[in-house]
Amino acid sequence: MRPLSLRERRLAALGLLALALALTWLLLVGPLVGGFFDRAEQRRELQMTLQRNERLMAALPAWRTAAEAQGRSAARFAIAAPSEQLAVEVLKERLTRLATDEGFSVTATQDLQADAPTGLVRIRSDMTLSLPQFADTVRRLESEGAYVVVDYLSISADRAAAAGRLSPMDVRLELTCAWRPLRPRSS
């Protein structure tokens, strides 16, 4: 092998210098600078999280007020009872009380809980009442106590058709209402 010329030695030296600089950059400077950039990104994310958390903390009194208002109005949206069966009984009692107040008769009330989704109670009731009593009953069902949904309504006015005048009607009504477990009171 022949000795390298001066020009070849300079080129080899420049190549080794470039290799040493590249290795120094890749092994020392690159990770160091990359760490600065990574930590800067983490700082930005932490600052954004801190600002979001500060906004949430500032809104906490408004959230508490809203939660208290919802707690006060919870009775409007669901029957509170220790068990699902007691919630069904509360709904039946509500309908019976309504019949007593309005002066009509409830001929049968049936529990339809087997068909009800979780968190809802269902009943079917057969009643005999006049048209004004029916209108008052529907008005009171939608405005008093926990909200109910009328799933099914059947009105039979056969007696009125036979008599040729306004007579009591046979009404079948299926009601659904949400229920929530009654929480024990804390001391």
C-alpha cells in the first residue's frame, strides 16, 4: 500500500473531523437540545392544564349552586324510594289519591315492572271517569309530583254512544315514571 498524499491526508482528516462532529452532535448536543425542546413542550402542557384547572376552580361555586338547585328539584324528575317495588307503590298511591280527589273510581291497577327498563317504574290502571275528570286528571298528572310519561291511553265511550249523551268513560292508562334509590340521611 502506498502512502497517502498530502491532499488525501487532508481529505481523510476533514472526513474524520466531520465524523467526530456528527458523532458529538448525535451523542451529546442533540439529546441535550432535544431535552430542552421536550421540557418546553411539557411546560406548555402543564401551563394549559393549570389554566384549565384554575377556570374549573373558579367555576366551583356556580357548580355547587347548580347541584343544590338540582337536588331541590329532584323530586320533580323521579320518585325517591328505598326500593323499586316501593316506588311502584308510591305511583299507585298517587293515582289512587288523584282518583279520590277528583271523584272517580279506579277499577284495577296493575304493576308492569317486568316490562320496565332499569330506573323506571310502570303501572297500568283502569278507571271510570267523566270527560272533565279525565282532563283534570291528565293536567294534574303532568303538573304534580314526579313527572310521568303516558305510555298508553285507551278511552272507551261506549256508554255515551248508547245513551246519546255524555256518560262516564272507561279509561286504561299506562304510566311510566323514573325512580331513584333513597339515600340514607347523613347525621
